[in-house]
Amino acid sequence: MSKAVRFDEYGGRDVLRVVDVPVPEPGEGQVLVQVRAAAINPGEAKIREGALHDRFPATFPSGEGSDLAGVVVGTGPGVDGFAAGDEVLGFTDERASHAEHVLVDAANLTAKPPNVSWEVAGSLAIAASTAYAAVRAVSLRPGDTVAVSGAAGGVGSVAVQLARREGADVLGIAGPANHDWLVGHGIKPVAYGDGLAARLTGLDAFVDTHGDGYVRLAIELGVAPDRINTVADFAAVAEYGVKADGSFVKSAALLAELAGLVADGVLEVPIAATYPLTEVRAAFEELERGHTRGKIVLVP
């Protein structure tokens, strides 16, 4: 048997439970992975609450989780690129990675570089892919000035670094506790709150990872809609015609590229906290409090 997170109805953290399930058998093109790390994401909380039912309905009992890193323990027919004992990272679209074992399509896996930690490897699929897509969407050029909201969060902390790699001057909107971290990565920290508009001058682009009115602010500051991307305010996409590129770009090839940047020491994925699988409720409690730097990770 193997442990996995399940919920039987929409609701708060209290609907989450960890149950024993049979270890799955890999089918055609599938790889069975023993999970070493699996990040949690804000979208997973929204799905569990039912807030995204129209876009991502759950069927019960439901598992959860997309990101993962672990060790291959078995492969199904037609899998040539992986073998038992391989260390891998990747993603599943079956809401299943918050578990001790998970079946993954071989096409959604790539090798884990030896010098990338399990926690970081298990955090790349959603946050880093989303950051990559969001930065690409605003078409940065050397010398541009771009603001990033939620600049120390799971997506934002990667987005600011990728924007700097494009040669842009990056204004990172974050609380004072994260300003030193931003400065250490070549980012100009900007405090959120009253007077923010006056602190954001000369913007060419805006990456919104937080929501809560930042798209409207960018429009008011004169940023062109086609150079604004949000991963958090989908109502603003319809209202203002801005972009909403996000995690749907994830692929094994992109994850290999991002993992390579981490391995080379040019990209940091901050890990805010780790929790055992049995403390999944506590992990989401910390996530929902906000103000964490980087990712929260389950370690089965």
C-alpha cells in the first residue's frame, strides 16, 4: 500500500486526508515514481475549495498535486528513456503527486540534475514554468523596466530572476522582509501599499503574480495591455485585454532547461518550508497565510 492525499468534497483544509491506496501499476507509456518531493500551489487550494469548479471541476474522491520529483521504481510498456533507480522531476495532469507513489506519463519527466535538491526539483513544474511563460509573454528587451507583483512568492521569485536574465530593469513589489533577498538578485525592491503608483515610474511591462488590482494599476500607469501578463486575475484579462500566459506551457523540455539553470547556479528557487505528507493541512495553512518566500513542499 501507499499513502496519498484525498478529499471527498469541496471545502477548507479540513477536507484533506491522507489515506492508504494500492501502489499503482504503470501502463503503456507510464512511469511509476516514488515521490521524494512535491510542491503545493495556490491553484490546488482553489480547486479543493471549489472556486475553480467551472474551469477545473473535481471528481470525488479526488487527489491533488502536479509537481513532483522522485525515483523511478517501474516502467510500463513502450517506455525506453527511463529505468528503475533513475532520479527524475516532472509533472502529472492527473492531480496525483501529493502521494508516496504516482504514475507519470514518460513524456512529462526529465532527469534530475544531481546537484539540484529534491525540494527544488519538486517545485519547478508549475511555478517556474508559469514564471517563464509570464516573462516571455511581455516581450522584454534589454533596458526595459518591468514590475513584478508578488515578487518573492513561488512564481514571482522566479519571474524576477528570469526578467533580469532578459536584460530588463526589474522592480519587485514585495514586503520589507523580502527586500534584501531581492537586492541580492539584482532586483529593485518596491514596497506595496499606499503610494505604490508613485513608486512605479517608467514602466514598459508588468508581470502580475498576485492579482488584487495590479492589472488595473498597470493600465492606469500607461502600460500597454499586450505587455501585461497576469497569472492571478482572470477577470482583468476579459476587462482589459491583457495576457494570461501561465502553466499550460509546461513541458519536460522546458523543465530540463529550468533545472539546468538551477544546476548552473544562475537561478534560485527559494524553499519556504517543507512538511511531511501527513501534515498536508498545515502546509496549506501556511500557504494560505501568504507572505512566504518561494515554495512550500511536501516530502513523503
